[in-house]
Amino acid sequence: MNSLNPYATLHPFTYMPGFSTLTPQGFHHFNTYLTRGEGVWIYDQHDNRYIYATTAVPSVGLCNPYVTEKIAKQYETLHFASTCGQTHPLVEQLSQRLIELCGSPFGQVFYSNDGSGAIETAMRLARQYYLSLGQKKRTKFISLEGSYHGTTFGTGSVTHMGIAESFGPALMNCFAVPAPNMYRPPIDGTAEQIIQYCLDLLEETIFENGPDEIAAILIEPVQGVNGIIEIPKFYVQEVRRLASRYGILLIMDEVATGVGRTGGWILSHELEVQPDLLALSKGLTGGYFPMGATVVSSAISTQLFDSGGIFLHGSTQSGHPIGCSAALAVIQYLELNQLVEGVRSKGDYVISSLLNSLNDHPNVGNVRGKGMMFAIEFVADRISKTPVDYEFGQQLSARLHNQGILGNWFNGILILYPPLSATREELAFMVNGVVCAIVGK
Ligand SMILES: Cc1ncc(COP(=O)(O)O)c(C=O)c1O
């Protein structure tokens, strides 16, 4: 257990991402102040140690020498090159590798600087694809309630979590449909009835807005920010079928699930669906460099580019050589250590251990997970599923902090994303700390 951290009793899970702690708002007091990392551990300024189970980014651990040495070499060889009218060997190698790992039907990769960039790129590619086919009316997007797709105006407009409203009107023509969330379903009924209800509403939404006016449907196959809500395989497969029937593209947002997090290189393989566009980011470079990738089907890239078309989109630093070397090193490390293959058994261990200890706790409404993504949803009452209040979250967050656990807290849900490299012992530390924090030991 950590020595008592003076900041732990404040608001350890309060986020104001992107702001410096030195802003006048004084966020220093509300954030954990991190100074160094090693493996699954991260340390604060008082040398308190925490297991790093937040963000889903560091898949191969922190400051992993296998990766940092390769990046350091790359810094000495070619620290920057643009991919606009130029290219470099690493961007080619990484694209080749990603196309191999993602498999059919992909043929090209476009790089951006984060997950939002990868989704924004997919949305723009979808629009341009239909313009190139003369289908000018296809400008609309449909996505699921509770899905998180990013921070730009485009990705924010397809994120239906009550965030866009705080910036005024979102982009037009972005429609939300209910998600088959099995813990908080949109209707009472069996799993089959809930899925069918969601599919019927999706088809209705397609019809109401014109099947020939929808550019793409976006799916986040495990809603991460919303609390590890796994979208059922049958639902995703039916969405694929509906999209194909009406000539709509399917964008799969694997920013969090991609590159191993759920036990395969992409979750789309396990779901047995072939998206037209696929977004990767967090585990792609494991946090060693900010990068996103949009993997594009051969059919789309052939239509767009083979007859000389250009995509007037891209950032100055797209396909950055350091990002490419980081991604290649992370993928190699995952392969050499067979970490992706180990995800399912580690995930099963965490879930069964949490359930063993917490199943009867009056405030634990639901324990769930997919691969190395875990959530515990807290409730004031298990029958009515009334959410816990703010104070409950504050107290639990402080206790987790004192147990050396750094996770995400959102809307009464604790979300944990330990690195894929975590050992059984390290996962046992996480489980034990979480259980102690909840049962109040
Ligand atoms: C599924 C999903 N899509 C997109 C994003 C946006 O990625 P970024 O924060 O890197 O822009 C996130 C970030 O949490 C995400 O979880």
C-alpha cells in the first residue's frame, strides 16, 4: 500500500486533459503528478507506485527498453520526414505490416496524429469516396448512443454522450441509434429482443434519412469510455449486412480495441466482419509516440486513387518516422512475447477474481470485461440500478489511489486497462487493490 499521498484525498480521477498543471486554474491539486514509469508501474513525485491501468495506451508497459532503444536509433537516423510528396522506408514497412495483420479487405493505410484523427480521416474518406462515385447526397453518418469517437467537430458530432452539446450545435446529419447495452438496455426483454429492437431502429433511421444519403455507419465494438460495453457480435454482423444492402460504408472504431487489447490484432476478426474503414491508435504505438492509422479497404482506395484522385487531407507530421518505428517495435515486442495470445486467459483471470470477491457487494451492479478491458459499474441499489452519487466516486477514487491503482472513473463506473504485458502477479496486485478499495479495507 502506498504511503498516504496528500493529493489522494482530493480528486485523483478528475480529468482536464490537455491543460498544463501550471494554468491559473491550479489543476496541480486535482491530478496525479507522474514522474517516471517502469513496466506496468508509474510513480508520482513522492515515489508512490501505481499500476498503470488507465487509457488503454501502454500495451507493452512503460519505458520498455526494447521499444525505447529502437526509437532512440531512429532519432539518430531520420528523426523527421513528411509523407506529403515524400515517403520513407518505415512508413512503407509499417503499412505493409498493418495490412498483413488486419488482413482482408484492406489495401492502404493513412496516418494521423491520434485516434480522433484516424476517425476524422475515415469520415472524410467516406464522403470523398461517394463524391467520386457521383453519389453527392451521401453525406450523413449514423453511430450508436454511448459511443466515443473523438474530439474534433466531425468525430465529436458522431459521439453521442452529451459532450458535443457543450460546444453549441454539432455537425448536421449525424444521427444516433440506441446501442444494445445489455446492462442498461433500451427496452426490457431477452438479449435477442434487445438486439432486434436496436437493429429495427437502425433500419428505421436509415429509411427516415434516406438509404442513399447515408455515407457511413460507425461502430465502436467495445464502448470504452462508456464503461466497457461490448456490442454483441450478432448486432455488428447485422449492421454489416444492412450497410452492404444499402450501399453504406462501415467504419469500425478500433482505436482502443485494436492491436491486441481484446486478444486478437483487431476485434473485427473475432466478430467476423470486414469493415470498409478501420481506425487504430492507442495500442498502435503503445504511447511511445502519438499516432493514429486509418486502414482503408482496397475497394475504396482503388476507386479513389487509381484513376489519379487525391485526398486533400493530412497533417504535416502524418506518418512520422519515430511513430512508425515505435509502432513497428511495439508490434514486434507483442509478437516476440506472445502477448496478444495471452490476453484472453489474463482477462478471464481478472474477471473471475473480481467476480469471486465482489459478486455479493451491494454497490457492485455489474462486473464486465473484454480481453484486457475491465469495468465495474457501481449502483446505489442493485435492483433499480440507481447510479451512485458523486461522493461515492470521490471516496472510492481516493481509496483506489491509496491502493496504488490508477484507473479511469466515469459516470459511476471504474474502468481498468492494464498493459497487455502485465504478469499474473501484477494483475493479482490490481485485483487485490480494487477489492480492498471497494470493500473498504
Ligand atoms: C474508441 C475511441 N475512438 C476514438 C478516440 C479518440 O482518440 P484520441 O483521444 O487519441 O483522439 C478514443 C479515445 O479515447 C476512443 O476510445
